[in-house]
Amino acid sequence: MKRKVCFVITSNIHYARNKLIIQELKNHPDIQLQLVLGASAILPMHGDVTDIMAKEGLPYDERIFMTLEGGNLVTMAKTTGLGIIEFTTVFDRLKPDVVVIRADRFEMLAAAVAAAYLNIPLAHIEGGDITGTIDESVRHAITKLSHIHFTTNEESRERVLRLGENPDYVFNFGSPELEFVAKNNFSVTNDLINYLGVGDTIDINKPYIIVMQHPVTTEVKDSRKQIDATLQAIKELNLPTIWFWPNVDAGTDEVSKGIRTFREYGHPHNIRFLKSLPAEQFIGLLKSSACLVGNSSAGIKEASLMGLPVVNIGTRQHGRRRGSNVIDVDHNKEQIKSAVLRQLEHGRYQPNNLYYQPGTAKNIVDKLASLKLYTQKHFHESR
């Protein structure tokens, strides 16, 4: 009998970063893949993945509408609670042998709690990392609810072990999204970029920068001030820029309001604003850019393998391993401007393999297919 593996997808970028794993799960002879979509992954304004999946021949088993509007701490907490209820119903109906989730978002915490209380073994990808915001607490909480762990680097694997997890179920196979980057040579066209979004026309055949700045959930009161500093820095630099909309997090409304106000009343030039891109086009856009600015994990991970210059702003990625391609600055207009100019002058860095290993997806799926599953967890003392 095939093992039923339920993979949870809660955002457009989450789907993109796990494509290789999902394909391996789909093609494995001993696995029956179940796909559950929820949160912003099924919201059109944040890049609904259902149409993309249909074109790629990936039917989903369930959709969960769980995201409350408001973009604040209360709606984030209530979305998590609603998610627990909805994931519980779905998992009880699908009865998977193992549930697979990734990273540190509050939507994933909801799935983890639901699986744990239903006695369904839980596999966690990307545990053990250190970051800023509430996400780090969520990541470690998910680790303690999980039975199988796939970390992206050896330092994170050691942290998971120090949290008392069973060494026989903790594996460092590298980061799946970097295998996705390494295996493909994607490109993107001017026509597509300038068809999507709003703002000035950008010629991506010439040097351009990308901005991806999300709210910091533990600094919500400063969200508007933080985004305003970046907006003013980019305006004064007056460089061709592609600016992506923020994630659905506490503080999102203030960040979005700042961007909209700037766009409508600040009369910016050389900037095009996009909500999202399919994975392949985003990687192509990132590979061809001159610099990534903001606080996205793409600046820490994908950019490391590309040798892409990065200006990382604020505390959202605090503590993550990073390469020499990253310059860290505060939410300060002059610091941001100076760092961007330094990175543009420097140009590309030597790519590094901080998070990359070949065969990541296959190694993860082979373990999911063959590991002996268990329900009752025990604390394992550090070696």
C-alpha cells in the first residue's frame, strides 16, 4: 500500500520553492501525494497558485480559506486559530500517513498543531534556522511538534538536535529552492514585466534593482516608518526598480499603504510595482538583476548561489547564515542608499554553497517514503 504524504502549500512563493519536492512525491512509486492549499496561496491578490498548478498537471485535494483581512497582530493570531480548525477537518478527511510543512509562518503552525493533535506524524523542512520576528519562535515550535526534520545546513541541524530531537530523524539535505535555481536556466521578458503591475516601463535588458520588503511582525508599530525610509532611498537613487508587494503578515496594511501613497502622490520614476510572479519568471528576474534590496529570505538563500549583491534591511533576517554578498543596514535612508551604490560598484560576488546541496528533493522524498513512522515523541539529550 502506498504511503499517503500530504504536502501543505500556503503561499505562491512556498509552492515555487517546493516544486522539485512535489514533483518527486508525485512520481515516487511508493507514495500517494495529497496537496492541501491554504492562506494566501489561493488568494488572487497574492498570486493564486491553482491556475499554475492546473497548467502543470498538479490537481489539489483540498483548499482552505483561512486568512482574515486586517494585516495586524490580531488577524494573524485569529487566522492561526481558524487555520487549526480547518486543517483539522481536512486532515481528518484525507487521513494522511505523514504531513509535510515548511519553514516558519503562522499558517504552518496551524497545520502543525492540527496534525500533532490528530496523531499524524509531521515532517518539517527548514527547521533550526535563526531569524528575526515571531517567525523564529514559530519555527522552533514547529520543530518540537515534528517527527522528521530536513534542515538546510549543518548549523541548523545541530540546533534541532540541541532542541532534543531524535538524531535518527534529523537530516541536512540542503535547501530545496536552491536546487530549483541550480537545475534551471530561467529567463524573463520585458513584455511580461511591463504587462504586469503598475508604474513606469522598465527595460530589464539594462541594469535594474529589485526591492522586496515585508513587515517585521515584532516591530509592527514601526512598519510605516520603515517602508517610508526604503521608498525615499529608492526614489533618490532614481535607478530602474522592480518593487514586489509585501507578504500577508501583521503590519502588511501599513507597508501597503505606504507604497500606495508613495506611488500615487510621490510621483516616482523608474519604478514598477508587481504583486507576484510565477517561480520560473521570478528566478529569471532575480538572476538578471544588479542588486536585491529589502528583507526577503531570497536575499539570504537564492542570492547566495547566484552571487547576487544584496542590501538586507533591518532585523527580519537577523541571525541567518549569510554570504559575503550581503550588506546589512538599518531602516535608514542614507544607509540604504550608500549600501546600494556600494553593491552596484562591486558587482557580482563569487557564488557560495551555504544552503545548496545536489539531490535535495530526491533525498527528502526517499526518506519520506522509507522511514519508519512514529507518533509518540521523546526528548533526546544532547550528545
